[in-house]
Amino acid sequence: MNENEGRTPPCDIQAEASVLGAMMISAPAIPVAREVLVEVDFYRPAHQLIFKALCYMADHPAKYGQPDLVTLRAAMQARGRLAEVGGVEYLVALAEGVPSTANVGYYAEVVKDKARLRELIIASTQAANDAYGPGEASEIIASATQAVAAAGNHSRKRGRASAADVGANIEAAIAGNRRSIPWPWKTITQYAKACAPGAVTVLCGDPGSGKSFLFQEAMLCWHKSNIPVAMLHLEKTREYHMARALGQLDGNNDILSDEWQRENPGLAREIHARHAAMLDSYGNCMWDDPDGSTTLEMVRSWIAARINEGARIIGVDPITAAKEGERSWDAAREFVVACESMTARAGCSIVLITHPRGATGGRPGLDSLAGGRAYGRLTDCVMWVQGHSPPETLPVKVEFGIAPIDFNRTITLLKTRDGIGQGIAIALNFTGKTLATVELGHIQKKKRKRKAEEE
């Protein structure tokens, strides 16, 4: 049993509270704190939200006035987030509990040190996972050394990058510590780079297109490869999705049927027993929202917590089920920007599952994503899954050349900031019996005839 299991990661809640209280009652404390800290350095999600709000208010004084207890309360209340940070009483307690605003720099350094220790835990956990893998000891040791050094050497100054930072990324890549995580499908991996370090990816698809099955197949693959993952399901319960995972693990959709289970009790129990250990392990990486009350800000806090725990790939399905508030564009933009910031700093990847805006069956496009234009414009990769019934037949580039192939799924790469495949479509076959997806290859575009030939 892991002796660290159940332990609270390093943090100093009193130091966090003192930083925030100082920022609320002393305007000069704000730039001092911002010089040392960023949002995710705070361990408590409510503290992350308060710090973010204070910084935003300081950047927009004409809109909010100078940040203080009164203006912060009004701003949080106007956005419907006052309760999420503990209400007026908690803000008052922060303001009244500061030992000395003159020491805000010291308090910030304490918070930063705890954040670095959490990063060290993440790096060490990854090194331990690698040690259980098939790699050679020399490579694993080199990678672990680089990761631990990187965790201890993050710049303490906000907004300052140098050649040394670029060099550190290069060395991390050489050591194998910084890499794009491959998907279970070769062409998608090659052209999309959807799980590059720092990537925020959107996976869109019509209802029934199999996008959730496709992503869970990838999550199971990563989990079995000891890649730390975390999944938040905003539709259906955790038990529902674990049952689907059992079907995918066994390659048998019969196990999802209550009638089949009653008619085949022995076989149903055998299948469950065969995969129980993996289900338990995978289930520990899964969260749900049984009462449907989750907001975008709560999702952001959940993501920050998973990053602090060391998750390399984080999924939310569907992100559009999270409540956005009255100003949906602002909420979506702030959420995506926060995701980009968190992934860039931690070197992890986030995949947001969504669906088309308006009528289904339309042509894939960045402006057709549900949830606001921020999901298409501010993210790094956008992939769109379409189902075809009956299957389509088109020329597909396969290993032995180009041939007409039947396929019942297409995944179009609308945006690939880290990859080279923007605009291409990939043919897939999803088999309902096994709940598995097979990649066929890159669909070849039809060449347009010359006007003279057409005449």
C-alpha cells in the first residue's frame, strides 16, 4: 500500500490566506504577490479564484475600481461566484486575518515553495510510474533527474522567460520527460499531436457518433500504460461509465445488457471478475456530477486539483453540460484561457468533449462547436467525429498505397497547432459488438477537374 495515499499534498493555507488578505487591503501588495505567484500556486480552489479575481480587477480599474473587500465582494457577487469562495464572511476573515501587509512577499514565497513541492511530487510520481515500465534503467534515471530538476527550478518571476527555459524544455524532450502522448491510433497521433505537453484539445461529435466511446478507449489505453489520467463525466453516473469501460475492456457489448446478464449469469460474473482489478484502478481516475450542479468555474478548480495530483491527461465529457452563467462567452473564454495557462505550466494535456451547435449532421467547422467560439479559437487542437450509416467508400491512404475503403466513422482535424494535419480527414471503423475503433488511414481528397476538361 502506498504510504502517501490519503495524505494532503504540501500546502500552507494560512500563508495563502495572508497573501490574499494583504492584496485586499493594500494595493501595493498586489504587484508584489503577482511577481512571485500565479493562480495554480494556490492549493485551495477558492483561493485560486480569489487571486484570479483580484488580479483581473487590478488590470481593469476603470471597470471595478481598486481591489478591496467591498469591490471584490461586489465583483464576485455580480458573477454569481461569491458562494464558491465561502461568501462575504470568508472574504472578511481573509482581510482581517493578515498579520502584516509588509510581509506579503514572504507569504508569497512560502506559497510558492509549497507549490514547487507539489510539482516535485508530480515529477517523482511520474518517475516511479516509468520505473515500473519496460524502459532501460539509464534512460529512466536520466529522465527522472531532469524532471526533478525542472520541478525545482521554475522561474519565480511572472511573465519572464529566457533561453534557459527553452533549453530546459529541449533537455526534457531529449531525456524523454517532455513528449506528446500517442493516441491508440497511429495517423491521429502523427497528424494531430492532440496530447502534446500544454495542449488543450476539443473533441466534437454528433450524438451517436461514438466520440465518448472513442475517448474512453484512449483513456483506458493510457491508463493501462501507467500514464496518469483523470476523467470528469458531466452526463450519467460514474457506475454507468464504468459499465461501458467493462464492455470495452472485454471487447463485448453484451455485458452492458441487463437481459444478457440474467440469461448468462456465469459468464457475466466471469467477465466482471476478469477485469475487476483494472476497473477498480480506472474507477479511481473517474469523477461524475450526479446532481448536475457543476459550473465551469468548478470544472476549472477540479482540473487544477487533478494537475496538482500529477494527472498527465485530463478529460471532461461533455464540457457543455457545465453551467456557464449569464455571460456565456466571457465564461467560456476565461475557462479556456485558464486551461491553457494550467497546461502550459504543468506540461499536461486537457481534452474537452463537446457536440455541434444547433442541428446535427452539419459540416465540421470551428464556428459550429457548441459552447462558444472560444473552444475553437483559443484551443490547440480540434477534432470532429462523424458517423456514417450506411458506411461511405472513398480512397484511403493505407500502408500498401491508396485504395477504396468502406468506413463508418470519420475524424476531421480542424485545428492542429502542434501537429501537421490541419484539414485532413481520417477513416475509422467502429464495431458496436466490440466497442472498439480501428483506424484505416488518411482519406484522399477528390481532385477537381480542370475547367477545360469539364467543358
